[in-house]
Amino acid sequence: LFRLRRTTLKKQMRREIKQWRRFPKMFYFSVLLKLKRPVAAIADCDKAISINADSAQGYKFRGRAYR
């Protein structure tokens, strides 16, 4: 049972890592939010949005930071 959980957890972690490799800056934003630094996350999201206004991820994490 433990081995099954461990392999399932590893698969889930691999999926998450693959997702964040595509958007490394978004991973950074989520870490800032987990560290309870919403002001820094908002500032960085604003910068990312100014560079690429079509990026939905920047708006998504900025909205989360405002919560």
C-alpha cells in the first residue's frame, strides 16, 4: 500500500513539474503566494503582463494574490 501511494505521488509530482517547466515564471509567482508575499507576486505579475498582455497566467496569479 505504501509503495503504491509513493509511486502515485511520484507520478503526480512529475506531471506538476512538467507543467511548471512550460511556465517557469508562473511557478515563481505561486511560490511567492505560498510564502505569503502577495505584494511581490502582484508586482511581478504586473511586470509579466506589461511584457505580454495576452498571457492569461499573469492575470490568474495576480487575481489570486489579491485575495
